[in-house]
Amino acid sequence: MTFLHPALLAGLLFAGVPVILHLIMRQKPQRVPFPAFRFLARKATANRRKLQLRHLLLLLMRMFLIGLVCLALARPRIVSEALSLAGDRPAAVVLILDTSPSMGYTVAGRSRLDDAKARALEVIQASPAGSRFAVLDVAEPGGAWLPSATAARERVTQRELSEAAGPVTDGILAAYRLYQELATESADPDGPPPRLLYVFTDRAPACWDNSRSADIEAARAALGDPKPESLLIDVGLDKPADLALTELRFRPQIVPANVPVTFGVTVQSTGQDVETQILCRLDGSPDVETKPVRIAAGQSKEITFTRRGLKPGLYRAEVRLATDDALVANNVMYVCFEVSIPRPVLVLCDRSDDTADFVRAVKAKYPCEVKVADDPAVRAMSPAELAVYRAVVLLGVAGPARAGLWEKLTPYVAGGGGVLIAPGGDELLRADYDPAGPACGLMPARLDEYVAAPDPGVVWLDYQYQHPAIAPFREYAQDPANGFADNPPRATRYWAVTPGEGAGILVRYNDAGRHPAVIESALDRTAKRGRVLLFTTPIDGRRDAKDRSANDYWEWWFGLALMNQSMQYLVGGDADAEFNLPAGRPVTVPLPIGVRPAAFLLTGPGVEATVPRPDKATDLRMIQPRRIGQYTLSTPDRQWVTGFSLNVPGSEYQLTPRVGVDTLKPVFGADGILAPGQTAPLRESLERRQKRPVELFPWLMLIVLALFVAENWLANRFYRTKATATVEPTANAIGSTNA
């Protein structure tokens, strides 16, 4: 039992007042002469005992009456399911609607979201007058209390499926925050209103984030009493049947024109064996490639499509199931890719003969164009002309600043280009490589001294295997057959350097100073998307007077592996290009070098907008496109056009296994999950498990009134004077007792 005004219980002390008054005002019997005393003595004793009993009864009743009045004024409450004379109190009701794509599953023409909205409207209709409502959509962060029940009904009816929907666990945390805000707004003299939380979901795997369970427990514990009464309304199916396109495998998504385009789509069956066809249409072409698929329940299979002979350009494809089922949205997948003109690697040098080893090592995978650094054609090269190359290699260039290379390479790297710097020997102009001078922002280290190591030279150590360019060498070191562990790379002449702030040292030499062998520049990713690697030993094949090379890289397979791995990392802009993105998340599109319009045009499903370009940005980040489908981004003059596709991740369409009851119990309790098919009114389902505090004040006041009536009746009855005959005293009367 609890009390709204416990201080008033001090009034129970006044229950002793009737005792004090009784003792003070008690009357003693008067003695008068009366005859035949011995016959009346026994009657006087009986009358005295009867009066004492009557006095005690009235005394106790008056004491109890005072105590009962004090108790009633303190307004006690007990937790009970009994009827309260106060009636239903307005409640704080939060409705959480799961609008994830899996809620589009239809039965008899009604989606799971349609059923969820119908049941949510039922709750609003049955809630007490004056209740407050909040309708939370898991696709929209946060939430707020709505001004009226009408506004709540409108918000419920306006909910639609969203590719950006999150788990309902986020909605529960948002609901707890709303309850916390409501508790701080005002203090209700009758105590906090009942808190009712309803969650409508299909219990698909993606609807519940187990990693937030601890956060939910902590947020619930932080709420004052009474805790929210929660009910999960399951609108899903225990045994759904669905065939879905769940995953796209496409790498790389920029394909050279002379290479076939191949991508794979994963098909997954849930709850049924299926035999159907998959259709692939390229750029709306009437020619449709059809492939049969037969798949058992619970299994998945990858179907691949290949196109050859495509001309350079941006392409879009649509992959679709031949027949629709209960969940239509996952029957189609959108694909976007680019066929590019083969882009060579530009090798800049002082003498073309010095590049033979390098070109021979990479030409099979990366065609090379060799140019002399101070060639007038190189000096006149524009940023757009330089952007044609996948990467630029400075191979033994003595004076890159003198040739004007740094000022050309800076915007090239900013736009995503990769640069490999391999200085020559001590004949180079150190000032041209100074990171504090013309090479600012690109050179990762200062060249201090050209070192001639004593035989047999220095070897590599401290490999940073977590770096993509170095990672493969871990496997080489673990394979005793290739001799890498017993015969590590060795250099006899190299540059001792001082790394710049933040530069990444990928490998060191085992000399006394542990000087770096390979370094990566620390670039500001907000301004430069590209990558820069520096080799501190010459790789141009030069030899000294004793016919010794600066290193042994080209004497065995290591030189081939190192150059190919380095180039693969530097040209990663193409290898990492993404045209097929998950819906509901921000979209980032790399901007090309030299394209600097003030805004871009974005068109796609339900979108036709102008997107401003942030100043000096190398990427365009957008949050507007959310619906699945194909999108186009271009400059206003259409001189530059790219595109991308949005698809819902396959996990959002996963229907089984459904979230278990044991997972939900900590929040909703054992009887707080309403299974599909249970059509009892939701308020009744919640109230059956809810013990609400009942106000005792009305009942106590009724008892007080009844006791007042009883006390007055008894007092009048006990002390009523009866009419008696007058008796004349006789001469021999000796006394009597007046009762």
C-alpha cells in the first residue's frame, strides 16, 4: 500500500482525544436515601456494567472514526485488479510500427504493415479520453508526443514501407526517452499516468538488434515507477513462403572494354521448393537473358550473367524473377556498372631504358605508357589528360619540380589518382623532393642521405601485414617452398629518410637506424582521395661501377610481386568503385578530377533535385536517395554523367528464423507477446496482465459516513431519557443509587 499524503497520518494521534475526554468528564453516581436498598443494589451493579460497555463501545467507535478520517485524507492506494470508482485514467501510449521491407509480405491482399496499422488504430480508439500518444516509425529516428488522438490516427495511416527502416529496438529506446521527458514536464498529483507501450512487428530477424538489449535494460531501469506495460503484437507468419534475390556479387564494377562483364545474383527460397526463371534485361533492351532456377526450401543458389563486347559507357541492368510471390519487393534487383576505355599506367623517367624491368613486371595486368619527365608534351599535359591514367610512376626522375610534375600530380591525387615515387641515386635534386617545398602534400618523407650499405646489404623487417599492399607477403613468409623467409628482400643502396607527421611506415630495413623501406603519405581525405607510396631504394635497374644493383628485387620473383601488389593498391580507385549501394544509407559518389560545377543534377525514383557541391570536396555525399532503383548524377551540361543503383540488403528480406520468444521476454514478459491470430482487443490483453493502483479514498469516505451515522444512532439510543413514574420517598427509606 502507498499513500499520496503520508504526513497526514500524524492525525492518528488525535484518536486518543476521546479517551482523555472520557476520563475527564466521567460522572460519579450520586447517593440518595432510598428504601429497600438491598433489593436495588444488584440492579445498580448490572446498570453500571451495561453503561460501562456502552461507553467503551462509543469510545472505540469515535477513536476508529478519527483514525479512519486521517487515513482517508492520506489517500492510500493498493495494487489490485478490483474496480476503481475513479474510472480509467488517461494513459501515455507509445505505438512503434515496424515499416521494414519484410512487412510488405501479403496475405489475402493485405500486407503485414496493413495489419499492424489496423491494430494500432484499434489501440487509439480504445484508449481513455485525454490520453497522450506517440507514434514511432523505425525508419525515422527520434519521435515526439502528438497533440491529439486524431493526429495519432493520421500518423498511423500515413506509415509506408521504408528501405531505411531500422530495428524496433531503436524504437523502444526512443519510447523510453519520451517517457522520461514526460515525467520531467509536470508532476501529476494523482501520480504518473499509466504507461502503455505497443510494438507491431513481424518478428523477422532484422527487426531485433541483440546488441541493444543491455541499453534497453538500462533505459528501462532508469524510468521511475510505474514501469511501462509493454505488449508486442506479432503480425508475421510462423511459416512464410518466399523466393528472393538477396545478394549481388560484382567486382570490379568498372570493367575494361576488352573484358567480359560478369556478375552473380543469389537466389534464396524460404518455406517452399521452387522452379522458375530469372530474367536479366540490360538498359531496357528488348533482349532478355533468361535462366532457369530450381531450388529447394531453405537453400540458396548463385545465378551468373555474362555480357561481352560492350562499348565504353555507363550501363544499367534489371534482374527479376519471372513470377511474383507474397513479397514482391525482393523479386527484383537493380545493377549498375561502367565499361571503361582501358586506362594505362603513366611511367615518367629521365631515361626510358631505366623502365624496362618495371614495365616487364606489370604490363600483363597494367599496360604502361613511358614518357620522359621533361618532355614538352608532359609539361603541357592538362589535368583531364592526366586523369586518363590509372596511376603515375616517378621512376628515377632527378628533378620532378623542375619538370613541373608536383603541381600536376597534386590535383591528380586529389581526384583519386595513385602515385608511386621511386627516387634515383644521389644525382637527384633533393630540393625537388622536399616535402616542405614543391612536393608539399605528396612526399611522405624528407630525403636525408643516400646510404651505401656494406655487403651483403640490409634486409626488410617490421612488415605491416594489416596494410593491403603488404598483406600478401604474410603468406609468402609462411610458405617455406618459396624461400621468402630464408632470403628476405635486400638493398645495398637506399635513402635514409625522415618520415613526415602521420606517414605510414609499411616496412623497415634492419640497419642501425631502422630506416623505412616503403612509406605511404598521410593525405587529408577530405581533400585528396588518392594514394602515394614511396620506395626508398631505386627500382630503375641502375648498377654501380662494380655492376651491382641497388637491391635484389629484380633478381627473383619478389620484384614482380612487389610491383604488381603496389600497383593494385594504387589503382584501387577503379577496383573499389561502387555503383551498387544499399538503400537507406547515405550515398557517396567520387567526383572526377577537373569537374568543378557549383551543383549536380540527381534523378531517380521519386527524385529530381539539384545537389550543391561542397567547396573543395572530392566526394559528393547525399542522404536524399532512399528508394530502390536506378539513379543518375550529372553536371548541368551533361558533360559528366555517372549513376548508381540502390537495393535493399538481403538481410532485410530474411523472414526466418523469427526472433525467439526468449529474446523478447526481458522487455515484454512471458505473456507480453501476442501471437498471430489472436484477435482479442489489445487493451484487454494488456490490462489482464497489468496490476493498476486503486485509489481507496472513495471507499474510506463511504465507511466514514456510515460510521458517523452509526455513532449518532448509538449515542442517542444509549443516552435517551425514558419517562418514569414519580416515587415519593418513605420515612424508612435508607438510600438508592441513581443510574
